[in-house]
Amino acid sequence: MALELLKADKKKTPSDIESVQSTVREIIQKVRDEGDAALKFYQEKFDNHAPETFRVTQEAAASAKDRLPAEVVEELDFAMEQVTAFAQAQKDCFSPLESFIKPGMSMGHRVIPVDSCGCYIPAGRYPCLTAAVMSIAPAKVAGVKRIVAVCPPGTIGEINPGILYTIHALGCDEIYCMGGAQAIAGLAYGTETIQPVDLIVGPGNQYVAEAKRQVFGKVGIDFLAGPSEILIIADHTAREDWVAADLLAQAEHDPNARVCLVTTSRELAEKTIEQVEVQLKERTTEKVARASWNDNGVVALVDTLEEAIEYTNQYAPEHLEIHTASPRDVLEGCRHYGSAFLGEDTAEVYADKIAGPNHTLPTSGAARYTGGLWVGMYMKVQSHMETDPAASRVLARYAEIQGQYEGMDAHRYAATIRLEKYNSQS
């Protein structure tokens, strides 16, 4: 592949992963040993927040709407409607199955939601108002009986009213004002106040991600999400100002966010780099976005769109935008991405905020083996089978042969004892 980097990212030195793992391990153990007392200890230590109770009442949650501008309520209502509708459309693709593979041999599956889930809703650098929508709405559509939301107090000492309004409006059963690895531990193992859940979903910082990794097995998790990413495939038809704007929209998430342009046009590449500098100076979030761009921004020049597709599949980005003359043709070759946005009119920020597809997506190359958060993640596909005596005779004969060969005598006998019955009736 002919590749020229007009802007490269900085090489990373290995982070102290063991330090994070050790810290999280200690937090989880303390929560397991001390319950609510440990939650309060860490809440005061990390968030300077020491409430009498972590539980947010439904009355307090309902009042959050009164603290919001009308246009914000309207926007959040629109987002909830969109995300719910998309989740419902995805659920409609699921259906129970009953199939007669051979005469007398029925096989099928049921689609059953998990009983309970914990939705981690981040509120760090920015109060991402629709993060709650992305995790709670599909859980409701899936039919989860008990939905628990945890959200840190942030800098205001309480859950942001926009987030709290959304949590309440979606019908969340329990709301707790707490965050960090300790919140994950509380959801997984339970405390005096919190009953444990079956599944934990939602993004967070490196400590939250590590906590999810450590409790996996005790509970299910969606996946481990890292800093945000975007890759834009563009040809000569793209607008450099729109490309730059979309790169910086992801860059402002986090200094560790990764942003990349891969293009067949040298002119577009050079103009985009110039335009990024122009737009950075205009953004109130310049400090964060510039750190991301300087350290993790990449502009790659390739000869053909086929090479751009190959580069993209190696990168496996969280978000993929395609600014080309025929975006759907390009998409056909792309296999590894969290969510795709086709054509320059389809800004990724739409899905980040309100459009409908979920914005909780795989990062750090995880798109090679998983998709993003969706209604199916809250549901279990559980198989079943039923055989009549004639079909059972066929299966028993083969099971007897295999059990005998493997030396698994009890398996063999479970088949043989049935064959003896059928043969006696012949």
C-alpha cells in the first residue's frame, strides 16, 4: 500500500497499566468488604462529595425538568424518541425460532432479556446529556425488568439536571449519584443499599473500564471502551472545512482521543491541516482538542480509495465518516468500524447526540470483533430442542458411537438406555 503521512501521531510510551489495575483491584475489594461505607469513602476521596445517601428519589429526578431550558428539554425528548425508535427497529429483527431440521426433531430459540442491568453514565469533562439515552433506552425496549443508573456528581456536586431529566423520563427504576470504579463494584457485588445487577453497560474513564474488566464473569459487560476515535475517508470532492470540523468534534472529547483523515487528495490533506489550525483558534475547547490533534492526529495520503479502505480496516475506528463521491460503494469494502456515516451531510455528531444509532461503540481496534451497544446486548438467545421417539432413535445411535469412541461411558449409556427401550418396542 502506497502511504504517505502528512501528519503522524506521536509514539506512545507504555502506560502504567499495572498501577491502574492495582488501584482498581483495591477499590473493588474494599467495596466487597465494606459495602456502602467504601462507596462513601471513595466518593468523598475522588469527587469531594459525601451525601447521606447515594439514592436519588424519583421526586428529585422529576424536578430536574424544571431546571432546564425549554429547548434543551425539546432536544432531549427528540433524542429519546429517535434512539428508542431505532432500538425498537433493531429488536424487530429478532424473533423466536422453531424449525424442524429433520422429521420429529424440533429445534429453536427464545429471545429473553436479562433481568437487570446497570447503566454507567459518565459526567466528567462534559455532561454528555444523551449518554443516558444510549444505555437506558435500548434496555427499556429489550424489556429489562430492573434498570439501574449510576452517574457521578461531576463538578456541581449532583447529577447534571439534563442527565437526571433523561434518566427519569426513560423510566429508570433506580438512580444513584456515584461514579468511578467503586460504582462498578457496587453494581457487580451489591452493598447494603444496592442490589447487584446481571449486566453492566456504558463508557467511562480508564478506571471504570478496568473495573468492568475485573468484574466480568461475575456480571456481563458490553465491552471495554477507551478514548473516542474518528477516521474520515475522503476524496477530492470533500470540503476541507467540514472534514476539519468533524475531526475536531471528536478531538475535543479527550486529550487522548484519536482522529484520522485518510485521503486520495493531497490538496485536501494539506488544506485540512491548515483548516484545523484555523478552527482550533476559534474553539472554546481548544486546549483539549489541540492536545488530541497534536499527539494523536493523523493525516494519511494514499493513491486509491481501495488503499484507503485497506487502511481503515487495519485501523478499525470507532466512528467512520465517508466523504466521497459514492460513499456506499466505499462502505461495501469496509469491514471494521463501530458506526459509519455516509456522505458529507451526515455528521458523526448527529449520532453522538440525537440521531438514533447508539454512540457507545468499540474503540482501540475492538471493532474487528464486536459492534456497539444495541438492544441485542440486553437480550439472550437461548436454544431448545424437542424430539419424538423416531428422531431420538437416530440421535441416540450417533451419540452412542461418539461416547464409546471418546471413552465417555456415562454419555454413551444415556444414549444406549434409550436405544434399548426403542429396540424392545420394535
